[in-house]
Amino acid sequence: MILKQKYLFLNKIKWLIFLTSLSVILFNAFNSNIINAQSLNGSNITTSPVYADITAVPGQSVSTTLHVENNESSPVRITLSIEEFRASGINGQAQIYDPSLSIPSLSWVHFSENSFIAQPNVWNNIVMTINLPKDASLGYYYAVIFKPETIVNMGLNAKVQGENAILILLDAHSGAEKESLEVTSFKSAKGLYQYLPATFLVDVKNTGNIFVVPQGNIYISRTPNGPVIASLPINSSGGNVLPGSIREFQINWSNGFPYFQNDRIDGQIISGSNGQPEMSLNWNLKNLNQFRIGKYWAKLVLVYNNGVRDVPQTSVLSFLVIPWVLILILIVVLFILIIGIWGFVRASINATKGEKGNSKGKFKYTK
């Protein structure tokens, strides 16, 4: 009888180990991603800055310095040209286009060098000068194109290696500017998150006639007017919104435990077959005090300057963080433990009863 009870108890322990292992496998299946490497194509020149904001008074000249470096092992001839750009889409992309040569604003631009030979690993400084006429007004949007060509034995080889562009935003400060922005949408990418990051999308429309840089923060709290537990900057890179366009700013709140982070190879974010970044859970126990669960509130405070004062715009939303897979696994594990403990207690009771029964039987037999 005792051996049978022990056998049943060992079987229950085996089932306990099996179900716990199954829970871990299910957890990994819900929360893991396959890492796929992506190829990266580099450029053979580096230009700086990415863009420049310039303000000038009509009838005067303004200059800015542009930088370019040749990353090749041999000299490269670089030729400069001027084009224009406009907003493309809502994510801050620029569409560069070749405008009509009859546009007067193109003739205002001059470079210290239109073409030069760049030595390997040497920075070259190019001065861009814009001579504004007295009737210049509002904004002008230039794209300075750097076109490299390979030099072989100091002779020109027509093999083009690619092009870089620096965007120049010029505000001809004539007094006719109207700086005006409108928040057209403030939303969370999802209403329910299993783990952070939570992603917020802020759509800003430029309803004025000149480019404007919005700034601000999103404040996270547990109640609509409760203490702020996180402050997330908006447009920390200082991106512009062009007139008549809508730009969407994406802000992530990732201070949690655990939280999804981008997978990287050699410091580069890797993407899956769908083009989206691959992510995996970070279980840094140092962030255990940042475990998130329940309802949270996000308050948007966006500010822009209308030329006279700062103009704020606000909006509020709520969202949920429920780590349901983790909760489900904890419930399953707790249930397994309860079953295991109950089985152990029951086996012990049955074993005790069996021993008493055997003792009584032996006593009667001897009598």
C-alpha cells in the first residue's frame, strides 16, 4: 500500500515538472521573435549637417558652412548642385525635386566651390551664400546635392557612387510670416499593451505659411490629475513641420519591467520580413520596481511659438498595461503547485491510514 502511494506521488511530481516546463515553453512562444539580419548599404561620402534652419532679412545676404568627407581610399571629385524639396508623407520625409530653372530663388544661391577634388578621410568646408532680394518673403526650401565621382589616375571616371543631400530651410523674415500649428490627432498605437513600450502618435498640421518647430512633452500618470511618473519629450530632434503639411511624431514610453527592446547586430537594429524591427523582452531585474499593470493616463502638452508668444495645445488619453501571458502562467503554476501540495498531503494521509490498517491487522492476528 505504501509503495503504491509513493508511486502515485512520484507520477504527480512528474506531471508537475511537465506542466511547468510546458508553461515556460508557451511563455517563450508568446514573447520571442526570430532574429533576421539585414544588409546595410553605406555611402562613400559623409555630409553634415542633415539640415539647417536659416533666417535672413530681405535685401541682405546670409551664409552657412556645409561639410563633406570622402570615405573612399582614393580621391573623389564632388560636384554640387541646388534643388528644392517639399514634405512627403507624415513621417518627416523630404521629397527632393528638380525645379524649373526659371525660379528666381535658385539664382540667389552661390557656393565657395561648385566642384572640387576631395582627398580620402578629409573634411571639406563649403560656404553656401544666399543673396536675398528686397522682395523675398516667407520660406524657401533648398536641397544641396553632393554628387561624388571616382577619380582614377587623376582622370575623371563617370562612374557615379551615389548622392548625398543637405536640406536648407530659409525664412526670409519679411514680417508676413504666420506661425500656426494644430494638433489634429493624439492617440495610442494600442489601447491594451502586454508590456511596454507604449507608443503614442501625435499628428501636427502646419496651418500657417512658414515652417515651425513644435516642442512639448507627454506626461504619464496613474490618474487624470495624479502625480507624473514619466515625462516623454516630443520632437527632441527639432524637426520642422512645413506649411500645409501634417507631420506625425512617434513617442515611446519604455520604462517598464519587463519591456520589449529592439534586437541589434553590431549596434544596428535588425528588421524582419515585414520590414518592422525585431524585438525581444528585456528582463533586467534592476528595473523590477518599474513593473507596470493597470490603467494609465497620458497628457499631451505641445507648444509652438507664433512669433509673439508660446502657444500650448493639450490633449489627454488613457490606455491599459496588462501582462496577461505572465498572469496566465502564474495562475497555471500556482494551480499546479496547489495540485502538487494537495496530492502530497493526500498521499501522506493515505499512507498513514495504510500503516494503521496494517498495524491493526497484525495485532488481531497475534491475538
